[in-house]
Amino acid sequence: MTALATSLSGGFKRPSVLPGFGLTLGFAVAYLSIIVLLPLSALVLRPATLGISGFLGVLMDSRVLAALRLSFGAAFIAAVVNAFFGLIVAWVLVRYDFPFKRIVDALVDLPFALPTAVAGISLATIYAPNGWVGSLFKPLGIEIAFTPLGVLVALIFIGLPFVVRSLQPVLQDLDKEVEEAAVSLGASRWQTFRLVILPAILPALLTGFALAFARAVGEYGSVIFIAGNMPLVSEIAPLLIVIKLEQFDYAGAAAIGVIMLAASFLILLLINLVQRWSRRHEEH
Amino acid sequence: MTITADGIYKSFNGFPALRGVNLSASRGEFVALLGPSGSGKTTLLRILAGLEFADSGRLLFNGRDVASQGAGERNVGFVFQHYALFKHMTVAENVSFGLRVKPRDKRPPKAVIDKQVNELLRLVQLDRLGDRYPSQLSGGQRQRVALARALAIQPAVLLLDEPFGALDAKVRKELRRWLRRLHDDMQLTSLFVTHDQEEALELADRIAVMSDGRIEQIGTPAEVYQRPATAFVYEFLGNANRLPCRIDRGRAMVGSLVLPAPEHPELRDATGVAFVRPHDLIIGDARAEGLEARVRQIFVAGPAIRVELALLANGEMLEAEVPHGSPAGELIAPDKLVTLTMTKIRAFPDAATA
Ligand SMILES: Nc1ncnc2c1ncn2[C@@H]1O[C@H](COP(=O)(O)OP(=O)(O)OP(=O)(O)O)[C@@H](O)[C@H]1O
Ligand SMILES: [Mg+2]
């Protein structure tokens, strides 16, 4: 393993005061292979029985396409919404003191801790047309539960902690003097935020965004109760996989899985590249 | 720009950090704020910059009250002790920041900004490093970026909080001379914080010595060094030996020695302390008249021989300096008994008897 690590490290190892590069890299590669790559390769091999045309056939099915579009679209919008409001929540929690701050802080983790089915049922109950929140929107002609909007609500709910928890430590560590320097150079509050604070927290914000997005794409339990699961309208891709499994269409289910896997990987890779760019001042 | 601070008081959660500070600096003056840690130097500077607001007292810039002005409106350049550079911006972007955030109607066109940034970088001798990030610079270079950034807004007042604190002795010396020239060329009014007395004495037009939230004395380096107003100032500027004494009608009695103390003609038999600088202590033969003391340690390295002595009377440790090659040098050896005399002391009565 260390031999592998050494040969791998040949081109890009930089001398470092911290020892153990070869050993830790070897361990990380082996660990990821067993925990992540092995099950995934089984998933990728499964639809091979379908052949290329069979594989494309599964994909071109309009029901599958609609489900994929909903899963990725809603996950993306939910992650954007969470990035925005999560930033505000984290900001308030770090910057201001108010009564019951600890309790509010603990509340942020709840979507994490709740069994997803419980979350899904409660969300469905309150957002249903006769529920607390749903009944407020009904007169406006807006239905939330059992529509794509309901899917979005559930995904926003489960994604929030990722953004808040990624940002909090970074906001905490921001140097107060740097902000003061900006202010004394004549920057307005908004300019200080946009030009000084935001670039400093951008990598963490992107991390939170990527985590919230990834979780939302794969989310199942909390969504299916509120979604209504109407084919072509409010049916998410993970549910479609389950349906195919129940019909013993293992290859079809795996085909959808592979597509989700590839798309998620590409998107996360893209986020990673943006993140790298946002950290460009740290390296060299 | 003239600055006048009048009775500035500031407390943090009941703890008084400034207790009635009066200070003024006239146009072109370079004033040092000197004082031990926690004496309120940074707090005062931050109040001048508008980063903190006084509980009471008045602050005038050119005679106008600036109490209601925020930090951005005061046209003050502030150099932070730890630079506070914008890490994600290049050196040039850091320097141009103050110009780029100006309101649209006052913002110079990009070409003008670029030109000014280049001039500033040349001024602080960093003209080739405009594209680097702060993490790629040395401490001294970062310091100069912070300075260039503060100068970019063409401030009338420059405030520097321990500008050389984190630098090694040699770079410190170079930078401070250079800063003094810059101050003169640009006709700034500058205040800088330091707790290095040598730096203050060398650099400043006037020194304000602070202690416990107050200014103990303010004056030219020569004034504060030669005529310290309080015991604190005497002890803080340069090494000093403390000797208990009695002060009576312009004379101070230190042990068996009677020395002139012309500052206190009015006192009658008051207790106090006499201070004597190490180079004003004269070491004599054991049989001579004076305070008896035993030599403890001798340090030969340095511009003069440093001798540590213990007074026989009370065991107090004193420090003396003897020029290399002087006759007194013959007298000293470890554990040897000597006598001490002095010609120049400065006596201060104890607070209670004053
Ligand atoms: N934000 C604050 N909250 C509470 N106390 C403070 C605050 N800022 C300063 N103080 C207190 O006020 C006093 C003066 O602090 P200040 O920073 O002005 O000292 P200083 O002279 O700059 O010291 P140093 O040489 O160590 O920098 C200190 O006792 C400090 O603890
Ligand atoms: Mg300070």
C-alpha cells in the first residue's frame, strides 16, 4: 500500500513538515475503495445486462426524465434557498446575542436528527390544504403539499443544517479588524459584506451548498409523504427506483441509479472546482 | 489637521479603559503614545479613528466636533497592529480598496486608480509585488502594504497601532526611519502607539506617556526623558534604580547621602523615592563614604560593563553601568564590598505625603 502511495505521490508530493503523507494517502485510497467505490461499482455493473440501447431506453422514458428533472431541479433550488437563508441564520447566531440563543442554535440540527419519515409526515400534515400552513396558502390558490412545491419544501427543510453548520465556525473566526479596516477606508456596510466578508466565507458557503444539494438529491423518506408522488408531476427519482425494485426490474432501477450517480458526481466536482478557485489566495 | 481630545472617558462593562484623556496634535506633528500593556493606547487610537466611541469628552478635528462621524467619514488612515489585510485580495487590490469603495460620483476612473496604486507601491517599495497575495509576503512587506492601503485615501491623519511590533530589530529600525521621512514628506499628522521607549524617543516630535487610562506626561522626548513629571514616567523611560528616601527643603536623604532635590523646596521631612539611572551610580572603594553594597553579577558584553549590586542595608538589588576601562572597573569583582555614591537623582514624594 505504501509502495502504491509512493508511486502515486511521485509527481505531486511537496515537502512538508508533517510526516506520513505516503501512509495516510494509501490508507485514504484503500478506505474509499472499500466503503465507496466497491458498492458503486456493483451498481454500475448491474445495468450492463441491459446493453446500451436498453440503458438508453430506460433513460428516455418520459416518466424517468420527469423524475430526474424534479429531483435535481428541486435539490438545486432548495440548496440555493438554503445557502441564502442558512447564511442569514448562521450570521444571526454568530453575530448577535438574544434570549434563548442556545435553544435556537440546537433547533438548527433537528432536521438532521429527526427520522425522515417523521419529518415527512409532519411536513405533509402542516402543508396539506387543511393543515396549519397549507390552509393559509389555499385562499391564494397555492397548493404546497402533493405538488412539486411540496418536494421543494421538504428538501429545504432537510438541507438547512448543512449550510448553517458549515458557515458557523468560519463566521466565528472572521477577524473583526479586517472589517474595521474596510469601514475606516470608507466602505459601506454592504460593500464590507460583499467585498470583504463574503469572499472569506465563500468556500464554506459552497461546502454547505454542496452538502445540502447532495443530501437533497438522494432524499427519500421526508419527501414521499408530502410529494403526492404523481408520475410526471411530483414523483422523485429515488421513489421511481424503489418502484422499479418492487417490480423486480433490478437493471432498470440500477440504470436510474447510475445516472443519478454520474450527474451528482459531475455537479459536486464542479462545485469543488469553484471552491478551489475561491481559495486561490491561500495556496502557492 | 489638528486633533484635540478633551477629557475622553471610556469604560468597557464598568472597567475604565480611559479616564479623562487630554491630548492635542498639531498639523505635521508625529506623536508617540507610549505606555505599558493595558494602559489604554489602542482604545484611545480607536476612538480617534471612530472605531470606538467615547462615553464622554470631546474630540475635535480642526476645531470641528467629529463625535457624530463614523470611521469612514473621518478621513483617517488606520494601520492595525496585525495588519488586517484582505487575504483574498492581491496587494494591488488591497491598496486600491479605499478608492474602489468611494461613491460613484467621487470614485476616480480605473486608469487613475491604477496609476495611484502604482505610485503608492513604489512609495512603500513594493512595486513588483502588486500581484501577490498577502500570504506570500514577509511581515515587513505586509506592514508596508497596510500602510500603503491606509495612505491611498489620502488621509489627513495617520494612526498606527504598534506598527513595528511584530518585526525584528533590524527591520524595525529601517522601517521607522523610513516612516518618519514619509510622514514629513506627506505632511501628515500622525499618532503611533508603541511600548518601546527607544522607538518613541527616536522617532516622535512629542511623546505622550500613558498609564492606567491617563496621560501621565506629554512633551518632547528631551522633556519627558530629562524632566519626568512623575515617578511612573521616570521608571518607564529607561532603566532606573529605586531607593527609599526622605525629602526635606530641597534635599533628599538616601541613607547617609544628602543629595540635591531642587524640585521640592516646599517639602518638610516627607518620605519618598529617589530614582537614579544606572550610569549615574558611582562605584567607589569600600572605605569611601557612601552606601555599602556587595557586587553580585558582572556583565561585560555590551557598550558598558553592567554590574548588579545588593545594598547591605536592605538587600535591594541595584544596577550600575561602568564604562569599559574606567578606574571603577578595577574595583569590581564578584562578592566584593564597595560603596555607592551618586550625583544625579530624581526624588518623588510618596503620594500620601505629597
Ligand atoms: N473591547 C473591550 N472589552 C473589554 N475590555 C476592553 C476592550 N478593549 C480594551 N479593553 C480593556 O481596556 C484596557 C485598555 O486596553 P488597550 O487595548 O487600550 O490597551 P493597550 O494600551 O493598547 O495595551 P497593549 O500594549 O497590550 O496593546 C485593557 O485593560 C483592556 O482589557
Ligand atoms: Mg494595544
